[in-house]
Amino acid sequence: MDTPPDDLSFEDALKRLEEIVRSLESGDAKLDDAIKLYEEGTRLRQQCSARLDAAQARIEAIRLDSDGRPAGVAPFDGG
């Protein structure tokens, strides 16, 4: 892979991660290559997770007043 993981879009990083998983699951990679793929996959998973966490933190929920009208926003509660 020529593009550093930090330069990939979320979608491209996820696509590359899926390719790595398929390659590792096939069992065709030599041990050294499998280790490199696993390490790259770990970095990509961490990158994707961090981007999802950042996106979730930016989402806001609309609060409604007692009459059902918008009354402002509150941080997203993932629960």
C-alpha cells in the first residue's frame, strides 16, 4: 500500500482494512507478510475507530421543549 494510513479517507481506510482481513483469512500470505498485514490492519482499525469517535462527538441531538418545539441542541448521547 503506497498511501500512508493517515492520508486515507475513512472509506478508503475501511476498504483497505477489508482487503487485509480477506487476505489474512485466505491463509495465502507468508508469515512475514501476514505479520505486516496484521500490523497495517491494526493501525487502520485504530484510525477508523478514532474517526468514528470524532464524528460521534460532533453529532448533536435536537432538544424539544414541553410543546415539542426545538429548544436547542445537546451533545449526542450514544446510549
